[in-house]
Amino acid sequence: IQNVESNGQVFYAKNLLKVYKDGKYGLINLSGKELLACNYTSIEPIKYLSNSFITEKDGKKGLVDNGGNIIIDNQYSEIEGLTNQYENGYIIKNSDGKYGLINYNKKQLLECKYDNIKNVYGSGMYVVKEDGAWEVITAEGEVKLRDKFNDATSIDNSNIIIKKDQNYSVMSIEGENKLTDYQYLEYSFDGNYIAQK
């Protein structure tokens, strides 16, 4: 099964083959052992992620890993990786158009009640949209920041890079402005940022 890394490099699932039988797809290992029965209309990798395959059955999406283990049952309209690391979890969308989060250990981190969830994670916090406002919340649902930004690109330690009115800023999770009004900001390391002004 072919996939691509975020840098464009092609890679393949290790010790895994997608098979087709009686009009349905399944998974086997290179020894021919069945890992996942041929019960699915499609099995496709999540772009940029290893060990994560979206299955489709009866028009609903689910998720399995390289061993054919079911991570998410086939009950969602959309599934995508939260980040480029499968260990950080998956954004799910239910049939009502609401978003939630499930981690790799099959635990629901955030219930499906949000209008949107950004592909941003750090320090145990997430960026979600609820009732028309963007928020930074913890896995317990505690709101740290609300309605202070139009976009967020990263959370690092206790700071978040936000975008408002085409300008980038760094704000603490407590709402204190640290750096303001840059054309571009990107977290580098140890509290340092790449900045353009």
C-alpha cells in the first residue's frame, strides 16, 4: 500500500498487502496470513501517516492499523490524522457534521460536538471551533483561550502561534501577547521562533 510523507517521499506499508476477493477488500501479511477479512468497499492509507488505514463499509468510515486491528469502528463520515504522527490521534466527523477526537488506543478524547478541529496539537491541548468561536482546550474539555484568534498554527509549551487579520502573533495559553504583528511565525525550538516582519 503506497503512501507519501509530508516531504513528498513515497513509502509503502511494511509487511502488508491489500487484497481483493468477491468484490471486497481486506489485508494480509507477506506470509499470506489474513489480518483483516475482505469485508470492505475500500481500504486506503491516511496521507502522511504510517500504520493508519481508513476502511469503508456500508458508506461509513473506520480505521485499522498494520496488524488489521480495528482502531475506529465504521461509523463516521470522515477520519483524518490530527498531526503527521499517528500516536497523536485522529479527527473524526459524525453524520451530523460534528467533529471529535479518538486516540490510537481507541479512547475518545473529545466527543463529537465541535464545529471543526484544526490539525494542531501540543502540550495536551487542541484547537477546536465551538458555537462559531475558535478555542484552545484540554483533553478534559477545559477552555484555555476563546475567541482570540481566527487561526492557529502550533501549540508549543504554554504558547500558541495565532493568526488574526492576516498577522501572526505568539500568545500564552493564559491570553498574554508575547510577540505581535508578524507576517509569518513558525516555532523552531526551545521557545525560539522563525519570524518574518
